[in-house]
Amino acid sequence: MSGKRHPISAELAAQGEAAIRAAMRKRQRRRNREYMQEWRADPKHREIERRRRDHDYTIKKLRSARRLMLHPYTGVDGQPQCGFCGQGRPVEIVERLRILETGDEEYIKVFVPYCGHC
């Protein structure tokens, strides 16, 4: 801690070392809270926080999208999931037809895991 040292009151000293430490933690938390309130009130700092939050959100979404492109129909932990509801564990693989994007209304077979409930 920096700054001026505060004397310990006789009441705290009589209660013991644990009470002194608790009072010091309480005072430190109050000082930290007051500092952060002042810091967040500054418009420049609010803008910095907003940009950081937006950046972190974008990185998280990109990471999730990249994972889904590499391993479709899997959860965050890599376990297989239903391709329709994304909740249950698949019990079978169903065949679906997907239209090709070439414009000739051709179809290709796509195999999708299915939980059997949705």
C-alpha cells in the first residue's frame, strides 16, 4: 500500500490480528472501488473500455465460428451434438439433401447427426 499510514484503533488492536487484517482489506476494497468509479467516469476511459469489450467479443465469436467450421456439429468441449437442435447427443445420422449453389437445382446428400427428440 502506498500513501499515508493510518494508525490502528485501540478497539481493533484489542480484537486481534484477524480483525486488523479484515479492516485493512475493507479499507483497500473501498479505495479500489472509489478509484475505479473515478476512472470509469472519465469519457476517455469509457471509450477505451467499450473498444476493448467489443474487441474481446469479436475475438470470441470468431473463435467459435472457426471451431464450428473445422468441427461442425460439435459442442465447445468437442463432444458431438445434434445438427438440428444443437442440444442432445446424436443417436443416429440422417441424410438430407442440400441444393448446390451452382444454380442448376442440383442436390447433394448431406449427413447430419440427429438426437431423435427434436
